[in-house]
Amino acid sequence: MLERSEMSGVYPSMIPDSLTSTVTRPAVMVDVAIVGAGITGLRCALNLLEGGWGVTVLEARDRVGGRLWSPSVGPSGPRLDLGATWFWPREPRVRALMEELGLPTHPQYLEGDAVYEDPRGVQRLAGNPLDGPAGRFSTGAETVAETLAAGLPDGVVRTSCPVHRVALQGDRVQVQAGETVIQAASVVLALPPSLALASIDFDPAVPEPLASIAAETPVWMGATAKVVARYGEPFWRGRGLAGAAVSHRGPLREIHDMSGPDGEPAALFGFASSSAAPAASEGLSEARITEQLVRLFGPEAGEPESIQIADWSRERWTTPQRQESGPSSPRYDLYGHQLFQSPIHGRIHLASTETARAFAGHIEGALMAADETVSRVVSG
């Protein structure tokens, strides 16, 4: 079993620099280094710290949350989810976490009819067969991650620190993020497996067949662009519509109501294949999005107050930026693969919603992956 350190510290570490010379840089020593400050990484950090373990979290972005992303509309406008949006019945970890953090939730709006579109036209579907009884994060999903991070000690989370190298050194693992060097007994890679393999240099290399399995495991939302259109009011509700639609014409393939409690702020959101992106192109332009919303929901949809677009295939800290095209049929069957449940070289753990044995792709899966990874680290 790994022993907790009595204290973390700093000591010199000899690390080759990019000019082939050798320089001495201070290295921070901790029990566990966590790569990624999404919901999985933050949950791992909280659990380990509560057990008395020394932890640091390295995050490539300048914010926490990862795919929990809720940017504001304007400097003081509402926060609308461009990443994860829902949680579902029988997902106990999410519900318990929201209660623990004291953050408000509200149910997905379901009342009214849905809309179906194909090349022949638009038709109304009675009773909204498209939506289910999901829960929503009233202040935005990203605030869950922000609240978790705010509860950690100062200095535990380091943003703008993309990790580029992980190397075994005796009974320690060295993690490099630019000039930042961490020495840890264990490392948790709280990243999609394919991103970890594509963005980090491992020494020694990740063994086969894990390397192949990880590379082939699709990133959840990694082939998706998400669009949020905000309006002054949820006008579709007045027409007896739920704000739900499926379209075979596009550019959005499916659409749902994203309004807050009591319809404020009012918003619709939808998904498009990332092949329709980048957003600046004709494929996923604001004009085409608005045109489609008018076809589906009427002329009032023609004047959105704002349209926000996030193409997750182009988010370099979420999806590997490969030049070649991926497999025609994504291998979702690889989620929760048995090989993800054991540490690499005995000390490096993969943990993300893609590695979860259940609820893969959901926030619940991300939390499950964190909890089970912490158990493996502690018992390792």
C-alpha cells in the first residue's frame, strides 16, 4: 500500500531541456499528481485531500471544469451550458454532490409538443416523445466544478499548466508541465484516454494493447458542436411546444429547451455534427442556425438575443487534434474497458467519464471514475 507523505516539499530535479543541455529546476513533491481539473480530477483531489494525501492538480486551460463549461452571455449575462447540461434519475452521485455543495437544480422542461423535420417539411409530434425527465443545473454546470475547486486549499489547482511528459523515476513519477515539475508517488490522468495518449509523452511508453484501446476510445462530445440560442422569452411554450425537435435537414440534428427556472433566461440548444464546423464557415453559421429555428418554431425564432457555438472537436484540451479522419463507427463499446481499471506501470491511473464502468458519457460516470480511481490509489 502507498504511504502518505508527512509533508510535501520542493527539491532539485535534473531535467533535460529542449536545447539538449541539462538544467536544475525545483520539483514539487506530492503524494498524487492529478492531470486535469474537470469534474473527475476535482473529485479525485477532494477525496484524496480528505484522506490526508498531498495533492496537486494541473489543468491546461485557464479555468476549471473541462466539459462542464457555462460561459456568460455578455459581461453580466446568464450562464448557459455549452458542455454538459443534464443529469438523470438514478444517478446518486450527482444528486448527492449538488446537495453537498448547496447548488440549485431544476427539471428539464417537458410540457408541450415536439417537432420533427425531414426534407419533406416540418410536422408536430404530440406529447413530446423526444425529451426525458432530466435534471438541470440552475446556475450552469460549470459552477459545480468552480464550487468544488473553491473548496480546495489555495495552490492545489494550477491552471494554464498543460502536461506534456510523464516519466517513471524509481519509485516516483515525474510530471512536467512546461517549467512546472511535480514528483509524485502516483498520477491520475483525469482526461479522455485518447487525449492523454495523444498529448503526453510517456517514459516508458504505454504498453500495448492499452495504448491501442485508449487511442480508439472516442471522446464523449468530441465529434459534436453545441449551439445555444438565447431569447427574451420562451415564446415556443406559448405555442404549446416543448422546444424539442429532431431534424434530418440541419444544421442542428436535435434541439431542446435550455431555459432556466420559470423560463428565465429563455434559450434553446442543439447539437450538430462537428463536420458542419468551424462555426465561421457556412456549414454552422448563425444565419443557417436562425433559419432552421424559424422553420421549426416560427418567426419569433428569427431574432435571438445571442447565439453561442462550441465545437468540441476543435477543443485541443478535450479532443486529440489529429489530421487524419477517425473511424467511421466510433467505438463506444470501449467505454469502461477492463484495461482502464488498472494503473499503467503500477502508478499512472486513467480516470474520466470514458473509463467509467457505468454511466459513461455522463457526469455520474465521471464521478464514478473518480471514486473508484481514488480507491485504487489508496489501496495501491
